[in-house]
Amino acid sequence: MGIETRVILISPDSEITPAQVKSRILALLSETPKLAEAGIRVKETCFGVFVEGEGEKLRAIVEEVRKMDPNGIFSKPRGFPIGDARICRATRKGGPRPGFHQLELEYQLLPKVRQALDKI
């Protein structure tokens, strides 16, 4: 399986912080030898974290992280790897990153998604 980058979004109404998610991922990496050897990369963001590595291992990480707040933590693939110069604001001379406005809209809708999930 190939390398994948995922966005883990935390609903703005969650009590979980991006730092807590990152810490949980780092703990999983240190607790699980197969994950520790997999070269997983993690980057904390204002709305959650980016995590990069082999797809199957990322899905296992996301499953564990979602246990922290099952209806308030979401994940989706990201189109660019962590640190990709094509979307770096410094190399693009500023402005929002491609896809940022879409991500911002999705982030704002997460409390409504939580409400719907809580009802089922």
C-alpha cells in the first residue's frame, strides 16, 4: 500500500484539543512496534492534525483517535503530503492554501454532523 496523508478534524464543540490528538498518536506510535517502525509523520494544526504514512496503519491510528470523541473527530484524505512546496504559502507568495476555504466550511459544519450522529 502507498503513502497517504489524512486530515483529522476535531469538531469545534469538542473538548478534545489538537495537542491531545497529537499526543495520543505519538503515544500509539511508542506503544505499538509496527507503527513505530512505519515512519508515521504527524503535524498539529489549528483544527486537528495531519498524519502521513502507509494507508492501513493510518486507518488503525484514526480508529484509535476517534475513541477520544467518537462523534466529534473526523478524518478524510488530504491531497498533498505534509510540507509539500506546491501549497506552501512561502513559496506561493502568501494567500490561503488550496482547499483551505473548503476545509474551513467543513470544520464549521462539524457540530451539526455531531448532533445528527448523536441522534442515531
